[in-house]
Amino acid sequence: MFKQLNLTFNIIMRVSFLVISLALVTSVQAEISVKDDNGNIIILMQPAERIISLAPHATESLFAAGAGDKIIGAVSYSDYPKAAKLIPRVGGYPSLDIEKIVTLNPDLIVAWGSGNNHKQVTKLASLGFNVFMSEPKQPEDIANTIKRFGQLAGTSITANKASAEFIQHFHSLRDSFSKKKKVKVFYQFWNKPIMTVNRDHLISNVIALCGGVNVFADLHSLTPKVSIEAVLATNTDVIIAGGKGDKKEKWISEWKVWTQLAAVKNKQIYFIDPDLLNRAGPRILDGADQLCALLDKARKSD
């Protein structure tokens, strides 16, 4: 009898040990640990189901990662893909509706380092929300962002596929254009005041990808203001105007009076939809396709 009880006790103890061990293993496997673009570690005990995006580019990357149906709030201008237009708004990216964000109770917030209000983002983190800072600097960073979003949302199969396709597209452009004859490029993303980008900006790296040289790469500010005189001094080969809607023709026509510029003389002033280049999302390579083709056109005009 004693042996039987002892055997039963041992079996119960073994089963209990296995159950506890399995629970611990499951717990460890469920933990998701991902580093954001500021070097902070985001830890989730399970995939995010309630995500708020505080930048249009982040919204696009979340959709690319297969997590679009998990976005419960987004900022204004989050308009791509089409389904993004239906997501409830939580303010604009420079001015967030903190009260609404708190009410929505997200388990993950994706913020934009250089675009969101720093104090507001800090406030959200202080309230205990998981805040992933997104700030792609190189085209390859976008592929990595998509992959990390897949990890956080539990959609890695979709995300990894999208990331691999992005990298393949990137390598194709790099191999085809980056070693071609250099072309001087002025990229204008605002006109009053005239604003451009320096070498640290993602757009500058896209210009380099196409074999272009950003004429204002050496300026200190990420998005510096420049004068007409400064642009004239570069004698740039190509001007890319990023105006949207009715700004498009206006911005282009404003440069046509400066006939001493090589870009004007050779009719190398172009427009690219700013949503394709100004947003650090997966469509940036669609913008790069257009930019690379335009720089090739400029090379042939010499």
C-alpha cells in the first residue's frame, strides 16, 4: 500500500513538474522582445492586438507587415492603403489627442521621432504604454521596420515576405543605378521658405541610390531652409519638386525664371508625388523608381 501511494505521489509530482515547466516554456516563448530605432527594447508578453500609429509612414509599414487590421487609431494623413482612411483619428502627427489615445488603451504605440511632439510621446511612455520609436534613415531600414512590426503583431509570415520583396527591389535599383555617372540633385519639399534635406535624411539616401548627389548634403539641419541664391550657386543638374496638388505646377514654374541654372536650361525640373518620397514607408521604392528614371533622363540630356 505504501509503495502504491509513493508511486502515485511520484507520478503526480512528475506531472506537476511537467505542467509547470510547460507553462514556463510557453511564457518564455510568448514574450516578444524588439529593439526600436532609438535603441529601446520593447517587450510584449503576447502579440499586439490594439495598435496606434502616430505617423503616416508607420501606418503604411504596419499594413505591409500584415497588421493593418490591428490598428485602432492613426494620425491625420494616414491615407494609404485605402483601408487606412477608415481608422479613427487621434490627432495630427505634430499634435496628438492624448486623451483619445489613453481612452483607446492600445497595447502598442508606434511613434515618429522627428515628426511627433516629443513631450507628448514622452507623456504616453510615462503612462506605461509600449512606445516603439520609428525613424528609418536608410531604405534598408524600412525593410527591417516591416519585419519588426511583424514580430510585434504576430504577423511575421506576411511581414518577412514583404521585407524580402522590398530588399530585392532595393538591390535591383542599387545595382542598376548607384554606380552611374553622378547627377547633382536639389530636392525641394517646401517652398515658403524653401526647404530641402541634408545627407542624414532618408530622401538623400534615395538620391544616392539612384546615382545622384544631394547638393545640400553638407548642411547641418536634417531639413534645412535655403535661399534662392544658395540653390543658384549649386548650378544643380536636376530639381525635384515635392509639391502636392495645385502646388505642383506652381513650384515648378517658380524655378523656370532662373535660366542660368543647368536644370532650367536643360529642362530638368520634375515632380514626384511627395507621398512616395517624403514618407519613410514601403512605397519609397516606387518613388525611387521614378527618381532613378528621371536622373537617367538628365544624364542623356548632357
